[in-house]
Amino acid sequence: GVIRSDDGGESWVRINKGLPFVNRWSSSEGATDFRRDVHLAISPGFGTDQTLFGGSPAADGLYVSRDRGDSWQRLSIASSDSPALVLAIAVSPEFEQDQTMIASIKGQGLYRSTDGGEYFELVGSGLVADNASIEWLEFSPDFGNDLTVVAASDETLYLSEDGGESWAPVPR
């Protein structure tokens, strides 16, 4: 499951409450689930805002905790009826000010929120048209000034210099 240490790793506490996919994996009905990845993105201001996001490609939904993981709330991402299978999550280094985060949803594309996860919009729709399955996202450390985000699928590295609106493959 998901665990947290508040004392530099001396002790650990489970913070699974409200993450149904973790509970399912520990039950007999979830015993055959082969993909148990959990993606977490932690606010750079975690010490103050206590915010983290979590999701899994084997479960429906992106979740947020605003109390250090003690409880989780499912977020509404896509407007379709398809399940939101989370492949990657990233949080802006300026999250405390800009409340920006991006999630990659399998088969649906990249969704960006600029209000801490209350509302999401589809960005980089060309990636879906190219059938790109983004499994890694990273904001530039200077995102507040350069609006740069990097994304990668198994095959291609992509660069956005407008906060995720448009993406271009990076030649290798």
C-alpha cells in the first residue's frame, strides 16, 4: 500500500484509507491483479498544505489527500465514461502559488488542473492522436518562468514550453 514516515524513516504508518484500489489488492478478489503500481505526486509545500495526489493504472481514478494521506478523495478528471487509469502524475514546483498539476490517463491523454485538482482540462490532444501513452511527466524547476514540462512514453520524449498546451517530440 501507501505508507508515510513522519520521523525520517524510523517508523511508518499506512495511509491507504480512501484508496479503494489498495484495499482491493489486499483482498482475495484482487489477488490476480498483476499491475499494482501506485503513482504519487507530492506538493512541494507538503509541510504546509499537506497535499498529495495518487492513482494507479490498475484502478479507476485520481485521488487527492489534503491531510498528509490520512484520507483521500476521488477527483473527477475526464468527462467520458471510460475509467481513469492513471499512468503518471506531476505537480508544479510552484504548486503552492499556481495550483498546477498534470495527470496522464491511459487512452484519454493528459489532463491539467490549475486549481489544485478541482477542475481538469484536456491538454496536448495531439498526443492522443499519435497514440502516445505518457508514463512519465516532469515540470521544469523554473516552471513559473519558462512553462516547460517534459513527458515520455516508452518510445518518445516530448517537450512543452507552454505549460502543457502543445507538445513536440524531442529528436534523439
